[in-house]
Amino acid sequence: MRRQLHLPFIVGQDEDGTWIAEAALTPDIFVSGEGETREASLDDLRVQIARVVADSGAPEQLVVDVDVPEN
């Protein structure tokens, strides 16, 4: 099953030049990815998020259905 999760994230370089991307799934669950480039760190972050969701399921805070009225 394919599911889209929209998560805010931050990306930066550490002192060694490694790129690190981080996202919070919940206030208690943080996920990070690393790579030699910004894009590689984001790709790794996607892999790590998929692993957490596959192992534990999507956190309840991420599973919300909302009906939005059309204007």
C-alpha cells in the first residue's frame, strides 16, 4: 500500500560536510537521514521514515481525515 505523508523537515550540513535531514513524526519520534549531498540526505530520510512507518505504523497524529468545504 502506498501512502503519502507530508512532513516538515530541516536539512543542514554538519562540521564534517555530511548532509543531515531530520523530521519529527511525533513530539517523541524523530527520524533522520544522511548523505554526501542534500538530495542524498532527503532520499535517506524517506527510507528511514518508510522503515519507521512499516515497523510501527503511522503515528495516530499523522492519520487524520478532514472534510474541507469547497468555496
